[in-house]
Amino acid sequence: MANNFFNSSLVSPEEIEWFIQMTKEMFAATDHDGIIRFVNPALTSVLGYDEKELIGKSFLDYIHSSDFENTREKFEEVIQCGKSVTVENRSLCKDGNYIWMSWSGASMASQKMVLMIGRDMSRQKRLESELIQSNQHFQSFWENTDDAVDLIDLEGNVIAVNRAFEKIFGWTNEEVKGQKLPIIPDAFYSEFQQIRTRVLAGQKMVNYEAMRLHKDGSMIPVSITASPIRNEAGEIVAFSGISRDNSLLVEAQRELINQKKELKKANERLENILQSIIEAFFFVDDQWDIVYVNDVLANMWKKNQEELVGKNLWDTFPEVRGTIYEYYYKQSMNTQEPQRFQVYSNLYKGYFEICTFPSSTGLAVNIRDITDYQMSLQKLRESEKQVREITENINEVFCVHNVEGFELLYVSAAFEKVWQRSISDLYQNHFQYIETIHEEDREYLMHQFTHFKEGPDEFEFRIIRPSGEIRWIRSRQTVIYNKAKQPKRIISVMEDITELKEKDILIRKGDKLGAVGQLAAGIAHEIRNPLTTIKGFVQLWGKESQTKYSDIILSELQRIEFIMNEFLMLAKPHQELQMEKLNLNKILNEVIIFMQPEALLHNANIVSTLDHYLPETFGEMKQIKQVVINLIKNALEAMPKGGVITITTKHDNNRVILELIDEGVGIQKDRIARLGEPFYSNKEKGTGLGLMVSFKIIQNHKGTISFESEEGKGTKVMISLPVYEEEKSKGSGRSQHGE
């Protein structure tokens, strides 16, 4: 192949071919377009390509972009001028890296080829770069080091000093250049000469401690490194000295000595403190070797200090491997976070609380015996369980609040029964408790919760259930104080006293009725007979003359007689009643027929909606009629402009229910509660006895009567009577009823 490029009469083509194939020099040949036509093994070995990968490609495709223009110009120069040229560039290897190459190119004009011989320049370039960096490093060191550097020739004269020399010793380079080194004190000159002799003999002195002289006459402690300087032939031509100012170090050493003394005293104090700690304590380093154990723990472990200090924790106590101790100790060391855990020791028959305190140097462990505390806590839990069982099963509501923010801490299950609200909702919004209080009692209740009395306090308030029902609550409240005698918590025990309130009202009404009955008995018996006599004579008088006046007198006497009869009914609580099975619908129809004419006179109408399947009740027909007539009369008087009176019947839960609704003027809310009291009436001339008698009749029939009214919108009266039960009615044909 080589004979295509070389013609020589001195060597044969085969010899040339052999030389090119075996030489370490890199050969390549291109045509004038730069297309590679030949490469030898040395070139393919360095670049990493196969011969086939290069042949037919432009050699410029393998040149680094930064070297491309220069290489192309040199290639064109060879072709145009026919002279040999040399160029350095970076050539692309198959692995993607570039290497520095030096190419010599020569024209083979007869064959229109260019022969290129290459040489790998990578090592030379690397050495040049390292030399440049070395010089740069030395220059940077000379100018920027904080250590004083001096260069001394063989005669002992200063060649040069750096800026740090002036900063440390006070002399500039211009002042000492060509002079003897001025920083050697007279007392240390012979010592300096010994060092100089040893260095010129080829030795190196490192970190030699000495004293040197400042320009102002003061002495400076320094650390000196002295080295010989050789030429290219290896001959010593000078030596250098690097002096480090140890003033701060010496001062620091003095301070360190003082600190060590103080640390020793502090360690002694700490040792005394640690030994005085009544709790067990030990410290291990980051290799788990025991550094310190106080006497409390050593005694508990039944080991002396020599058996513990310096020993590995896991080797000393192999039984703790794989236990909760190892887990928490290692977790604390790894995460550098304190850990706290409790264990029960079968060996020591007690409970212990263990706290770990990690640091970069190891782990401190504190062991506290909490056996007594755990036993007390267990008893407390048992007591708390008993208290909880009591509070969860009593009908009274047990409640605990924080004074600050009125935060709810606990409420017993009875709350849901009394309040008919969810406990979980109350915990989520503890202000809901205040919202359930009747608006008229809220201010009073908040005053009770913020103005505390000495000892237990008792008060009453009303709540409103979700259904709108109002219930009376009695609360017994006790305040718990903290050590600073400030109120901390409020403990309340609350009970529903609605039934007690209702019974109290009934008792008070009964007392009034009893008093009225006694009064009525006296009045009735004293004046009834004289009234009868007067009535008879007036009737005789009316037959003869003065008919006009006799009618008026008789009318008033009849009214007095009516009142007396009602008084007598009140005054005879043991009056015998003819009790029988009653059809309430039938009674109502008879009363409606009887009262309808009077209703028409008042421009009113009575309508009814009666339950056809209404059960029978049990009672005295005349008295039930009297009650209904009284209610209809009251309704007519409440509708001066007329209207409709609606009467309905229904039954529910073994009760027969009668409702009478008018379209009258209504009753004020504060007056509804007093209806049925003697001598209390909504009418200008009323005595209140009609409703009082009605209340007594219904009460004697074991029923209830209630009123709902709103001013301007009428009144609704509801009467509830028991359903007739044959077994209960036996022997009750004649009963005595009273309070």
C-alpha cells in the first residue's frame, strides 16, 4: 500500500510498507479535498478507530471546533505552496474525547496527495499545564500566604521576602534585600547558624519552634520550616524559611491551660453533682463504651466502677440486646433526638422511666424509679373507673369545665337524656352548652360561671330542648383551685327538676283552692239562708207591685246564688260523683246544640271535627258538660266581633284529647300561667271561678287542661282524659274525688 505514496531508489516498496506498518509514528494521507485515503495502525490505535471507519472521511471532521480554522488554513497552505507545515490541534477519538496532536504535513504533488505525520502531544501538554499551574500556585502562595517567607543565598544575604514578612516582622522587602536577615536575636544567632548549616547540607527543618525579633524590638514566637533550594542540576543554591506567627497560638495555649484547670474544677463539681443525683445515670460515647456511671446506678447493677467504665455497654450487658432498651438507645443516637420510655423490670421488680439525651459525642441516660407513681396511678385509674361507672349510670348530669375559655373537659351520658342533644356535638362546639340555655337565664348563668363563691353553690335555670320543650335544671357547682389559689376547673352536677317544679305549682294551687274552699264554706253557709228568704219575699213582692225593680233584684240574687253554688262545690272536696262510662263525642254534640243559639247571638259559629273511632272515657257527665260550656262561653266573650269556635277530638297513648280553638283576642303569655287561680280573670267583671272550677273538675277526673295563646290570634284549650278501662272502673260507679 505504501508504494502508492513513496518512490525511492534506496529502499524497496515492501520495506517502506513494513516500516509504515510497524512504526509508532502516526501516518495518514489525504487527497486535496481532505478525504482520508490511508492511515497506519499507529494512528488507528491512538484514536481508537478501525481503518474502515476513517477511510473516505474528511480528516477535518475529526478536528476540535476551536482548532478547525487554523488546521484548514495550514492544509490549504500545503496544497497551494507545496511546502511542509506543522500544526497542533485536538483530534477526536472514538470514545468521544479529544487528544492533543502535532501534525507535519507535506505535499505529494505528483499524486495530488498530502502526507501527514502525527505525534501524540497529550503528555507534553499536561506537563506544560502542570508547570503553569505550579508557577501560578507558587506565585499565589508567595503573595497570599499569612506566613512570612524569606529566600536566603549561600552567603546568608536576603534575596527576597514576601508581604506577610513585613506584616509579621515590620521590615519591607526593600529594607532587607541584600542584607543579613535582621530578625535573628543575638541570643539565638548560633542556633540559627546550626539550622542554616543543616539545611545547606540538604536537610529540611519542619515546625521548629523559636523566637524572632520584630522591628520594634519585641519578641515573637514562631514556628519555622526551612528547606534547601536547588537548581536544575540539583545543586543547592539558596534556602527558604517559612515563619508562622504563633503569638495567638501561644496565647491560646495559655488560655487552654487555664481552661483545662477550670474544666478540671468543673468536672469535679459535675462529678459531685452527678454523684448526688438520687436517680440512676450513665453516659456512653459514640462507640457505646461506658464513660461514666454514678454510684446509684452502679449499686443497682451491683458492679463497681472498674467493671463498668471503659467497657462496652453491649458486652457488659448482653441480655439487653434485641430489647426495648437497645431499640430506643440506638434510635436516640441515630436521630439525635431525646427519647422517653417506660419499662417494667422483672429483675428489679419495679417500673422505671428512662430518658435519653444524645449528643455528637455519645448518649446520656437517666433512669428513674417510678414504681410508687405507677402503683398510685393504677389505684387512681381504678378509682376513676369506679367514678366513671357511677357518673355514666346516674340520672344526674356530671360535667367538668375549664375556667379559662369555658372549655368542656367531660360530660356524663345523662346529658343526652336530659338535654336530648348529642354529646359528640357538644365536645366539638362547647359553646353549644350556652346556646341551649333559655335566653332569659343566660346572663344569670354566665354570672354564676364567672363569680365564684366559697364552697358549693346551687342555682336553677331553664334549658330548651331541640323540640322547643322547656326544662328546669338545678345545678350544684364546685370550683377547683390551683396552687396559686386561682380558679382552675368547674365541676357541676345537674338534675332535671321540671316535674318537681310542676308539682310545686300544683301544690300551691291546691293550697289556694283549699283556702278558697274554707272561705267559700263559711260565706255560703252564712248568707245562703238569708238569701233564700230574701228571694222568696221578693218573689211575693214582685207578684203584687214594683215588677221593674223586683226583676233587677232577682237577677242579681240569682247571680249571687250561682256564685254561692260554685263556692259550695269548691268547699265540698268529698262530694260524691256519679262516675260512669262516657261518650265524649255525644256530650260535645249535645253541648254544641245547646250553645249554638247563644253563639249566633255573638255573631259566632261552632264547628266540630270529631274522631269517629274515639274511645270512651270515664267520668261524671254533668261536670264534663259544665267544663265545655264554661270554655265555649269564655271563647264567645273573647270574640266580641264574632268568629269560629272549632272543637276537635282525637286519641293518643290511652288518652282521649279534646281541643277547643277560638279566634279571639288571645291571652298575654305572662297571664297564661295564672289561669285557674281563684279570683283571677281576663274579663272585667269575671271572678275567675269558672276556670278554677273547670280545672278542679278535670283534675278530679285524672285529666289535664292546658292553654296555648298568642295575642290577636286566638286561644287553644287542650283537655286530656284517660281512656275507659273496664278493670279499673269496677267498683268506681260512685267515687269521691278531691285534692
